[in-house]
Amino acid sequence: MAALPCSIHNGLLLPKEKEQYISFSKPKLHHPPQFHKLRALVNKLDFAHQMVDEIPQPKTYAWNQLIQTHLSNKHPHNALSVYHGMMLRGIFPDNHTFPRVLTASRLCFDLAFGEQVHAHVFKLGFSSDPYVITALIELYGRLRGVQTAKWVLDNAPTSSSVALTILAKLYLADNKPHSAIEIFNRMLRSKAEIDPVALATAAGTCSLLKSLQQARNVHKIAKECGLEFHLLVSNSLMKMYVDCDSLEEARSLFDAMPSRDLISWTEMIRGHVKNGGYNEALKLFRQMTRAGIKPDSLTVTSILPACARVPAHKQGKELHTYLLRSGIHMNLIVQNALMDMYVKSGFIELASNVFAAMIERDIFSWTIIILGYSLHGQGKRALELFSEMEKNSSFEIDEFAYAAVLHACVTSCDVDVGMSHFNRIKKPTVTHCVLMVALLARAGLFDEVRTFIEEHRIENSAEVLRALLDGCRIHRQVTTGKRIAEQLCELEPLNAENYVLLSNWYAENLKWDMVKKLKTTIKDMGLKPKSAYSWIELRNKVHVFGTGDVSHPRSEIIYWELQHLMKKMEDEVGQGPNSEFSLHDVDEERECILIGHCEMLAISLGLISTQDGATVRVTKNLRVCRSCHDFSKAISKIVDREIIIKDPHCFHHFKNGSCSCGDLWNYKINAAKTKDSNKRLVKMLKNYVKRTGPLQQPLYATDLLYKPVKDCKAMLEHVFPTHDKPASTEAKNAGSLYTKSTISATRLLKEIRSGKLK
């Protein structure tokens, strides 16, 4: 055979990696089975190389097979070495050689080698071969850009449907769905053959465009081509309809499919979960397993969000058990989904167990568990985990992890730590700012809140104003709260809850004419305030209650149980729950008796329907009111049970008369008594400083603002020198007074900053 011109392979770049052979002279060692398989494979390749080398004039076919073998075994560098050997031996490549070598160049990310092979294509006259053109389009599209790939196609003498499909895929990878759909339309205009891959690519384009009209057009073309029920096409069409928010059409196609695979079931389950059809998704999952189809990790991560609800916690546990029994590989994504499911269904302990058992963790793992502890009222533990993550992990902290740790700071009311983390965020988002406002407002630092809002120019954000409003609720800043409610009405005039806020404020201040006027406004504008609902799962059945609901078959005993508990609370505590509804955003609860509130009805049903000591788990769609919060604490102590109420903001764990949220409803008591107690305590501290000199350590505002009431006495004793007997007594008196009155730390802050207490 005549040799190739030397110019065709002069300067051809040798690949950096070469085939490594295993010596047969090495002593026998004990290796795992995978090693023996790999050694056998390498030995076969070694033998194949020897065979080709021993053939005096080997055909191109033999070299092509050797190149393909290396590609199949994911050794693209070795495939390039074989091609280089072909050049040195003077073997002419053909239209089967070039696509494989170009593919190897692409897989090695070696554009320079690929360009030299492209030159060989021109010199040897293969530039019009459709397979070679397709390989060139993919090479340049992946390594140089889609515009270069388009140039190759536009300048090719012919264009096949495969080449056009690959170009459309490259546009999709470059996030240019409009260009991709134009390529598909070009195929239709040129009457090119439409195959399943082309239809699947077009369906993926419609998914990105979210265009239901385009989606239906692609489906119509699939029917015309007779490919509607080709498995690849059907699955792609289903995903397309799900992404275009047309679950009905996706389900109709799914039901009509003559055969389904795991991808079909997974896509349909994902669609129902995405649209909130959790029960239907669980039903489909059971049908799939009964049909003998074993789920994979993607199926599991699709169905787990359906169990991430308090009423579905049993199904979540059953699914976890199924994973363990069936031996499905629980990769990092599945473990993260399990953690998320347990956090959202109210089992932070089980989420912690999953986290502790993880061998490998990523930023999502840490973010889920940190936010989980925060949502369940354990902010300090969440902050400890964040510090552990910073020390032991090398990955970069993203905006979601910072949002989680700021949420933990809000839960633990740790302003200093929160501000420190916030200052480390390079580009704070609105979410980060909202959390900082919530933190400062919860701590009662309203002057600092105003400064923060002005500095970041977020005064027109409704989320920011609602976060500030939460602080007003906690600290009884009713005047400021009213002003914020009015601002919310201006910012969101079509949000009925804003008018409800104002209405409840006026009702609390006995301004009934304004209450009536606001109700008329709501009615005239055609707005509908959200109704409060609570639900509880008992014996695989979900019981739903509205405010003042009497439709339940056991309503009589439910109300009797609540009346009995109310009487016990009044006998033991000496007073009933707080009945203030100022700045509350639920309309009908103010006008209903406490035992008619939906969460109370659900709790009562849980108490009379479960064994003593069992935890009662209730979900509410709106915020828990102050009265129900007080009553739930009292009930947990009277019946000696844990009661968990999940509202849109957090999980309230009521146990032994206290709540995991830090009893934020009760930070303040009667304003007149508080003011008087403030004066007495400030005077006591001033007298002590006059007599003994400066305090042993600075008394910062954070020390008084962020400690629970029960810790105040210990905190004050720590601040005062304990070796001085009179001082220790005075500290105890101060601690006792603080515990009884819950002083205004904002007032103390002003005293401290003015130097009066230093």
C-alpha cells in the first residue's frame, strides 16, 4: 500500500496518555473481582494491538475496530494514539475512521488535534460525508461554540436530519431554545426525515420555552410521523407537558401508552408532585412497584417531596424502610432528599440521624440540616453546625447556606453573629435583607432596623415590611405596626390580608366604625381573605377543621374536651389565654371563641383519639394566634404530652408548658408595669455602679435582648462580682425583678450607650 504524504502527519500532536500494559511476570496478588476484569480487558487490548502490529498490511477496518474498542472502554486518548499509528504506517482512514477520531478528540477536549483531523478530512476528500460532518459539528459545538458548529453545517454540501438535530441540541446546551426550535422548523420545511431523537430534542426545547402551543405542535407532528408511542418520544412529550404546566395532557398521554418504563413512571410521579398532587404521586409509586418496576435514585428523589408534610410522615418512613430493604443505592441526592423530607414532616431527630450517617456531605446537606434545626426552634444547634461546616469543609458557602444561617440567627435571636455573617455575603439578596430585618425587629432594635432599611433601600419591599411587622407583634409596637399595615395596603392593594391586619388593629382599639369601613372595602374590591384551616392525620385519614367548625362527627366531645382543658388552665394558672388579636392577619378568628379556633379543634381530636403520651401533630395554613399559642402551652403541661403545630413560618414544639419558638408571643407584658419596672431596675443598676465602680464586664444590649426570660437571673449574676455578698444579693433582686417584669432592653441599651451604666 502506498504511504500517505509525509505532510499529512508531520507535526501531529501525540496524545499525552498512552496504553498501560500489565506485566505477566509480576507475582500473583489478591485483588477484587473488578481488578481481574480490568486486567483481562487490558490484556485483550494488548493482544489486539499485537495482532494489528503483526499484520503486514492491515486493513483500515482493523484499525477502526481498535479505535472503537478504546472509545467503548472510555479510553479516548488511546484511540488518538491508534490513529497516530495509522498515520505512521501509511494506512488510509475512511468515513468510519474520521467520526470516531473526531469523537475521541472531543472527549479529550483536544481541539488542536481535532482541527488537524479536520485538515485530513479535506485533504482526503471526506468533507461531504454526512457522518463526518455530524462529528465535526459536535466537535466544534462542544469545544469552540455553537456558532462555529452552525458555520460548519451551513457550509457543508449536504445536511442530514442527524446533523440538524445535533445542532439543535447544541443550542439547547447553550440555553438558546428559540434557535433550537428554529432548527426543528427548518427540518420540517426541508422535509427532512423526523426521527425519535429529533422529536425528543424538540420536546426538550418546548420544555425550556414553557410554550404549550409549541408543545402541542410537536405532539401533533409526532402523531403524524407515527412515533407518538415510541418510548423515547412518549417520555419526552410527557416531560414537555409537565414542564409546560399541563399535567392533564401529560397524564392523558401516560394512560394511553401501551408500554411504560421506569422513566415514564418517574416523570409522571414528578409531574404530580410538582403540581401538589402528593396523594396521586404516592398512588402511582405503589402501582409502579406492584408492576414489578424497581425505582432508582431519581424516582426516589421525585417521590420523597410528596412525603415532606406532617400528615404524610408515615408514608415517608415507609419509603425509607423500602429503600433499605430493597437495596436501592442511596447516593448523596437521595440522602439529602430524605433529610429534607424528615425536616418538613416534623422529625428533626430522624433528619439528624440521616445526616450523622452520611459518609459524604455537600453544601446542600449542611444547608438542609442547619435550616431544619432553625425551623424546629433549635437555632443555637444550627449555628454550631454552621461553625462545624466552616471548619471541616472546603466548599464555598453559597447564598442558600447564608440564608439558612441567618434564619438560625433569627431563631436564636443572635444579632451579633447574624450581622457578622451578613457582612460576609458578597451580594446580599432580598431574602438575606429580610432575614436581617426580622432579626433586628425580633430583638427590639427598631432604630437599627430603620437604619438598615434606609442603607439598603428596601423600604418598598413587602417582605421586609412583614418581617418588621413580626417584631412589632412581639414587642407590642402597635402604633408602628399600624403604620406598616397601612404601607402594606398601599404596596399591595389587592392583598386582602393587609386589610385584615388593619381591621384587627382597629377592633382591638374599639374603633368599630373603621372595622366596618374596611370590611366594606374588602367586599367592594372583590377580595377574599384566606380562611384558616388546620388538619391532623389519624389512622391514615386526614381530618380538616375550619374556624368554628361543627361538621365533624365527634364535634361534641371535641368541644367538651377543650372546655374541660380551659377550665383546668384557669384553675391552675388563674387566668385564661391572652385574647389580643392586634396585628393578627386572620379575619374570622377574632370573632370566634378560642375553643372554636381550627388548631384547637385539631389538637382536641388528637388528644381524644390517641394513646396517652403520644405526640399530637397538627398543621395550620396560617399563623398561630397568640391565644392558641398560650393555650397550647398550657395543654402540653396539663396532659403531659408534646404538641407540634406547623404553621407557614416554623414548627412550634409545645412541651411542659413552653414552646420551642422561645415564647415570642410573651416577650412583653402590661406596658405600664413594664415602664415602672424599667425605672426601678435601671435605678438599681445605677446605684450599684455608684457604690462599687464599673461592672465586672460590660453589660451589652445583646446580653439582655437575646436571652430567654428564664436565663436572665443567671446572666445578671454572672455580670455582677459574686464575691461581694451585698452585690450578689442585689444581683439576685435584679434578676428576680427582671424575671417578673421582662424589662425593655431597648431602654437599657440607651442607658448603656450614653455611658450611664459603664
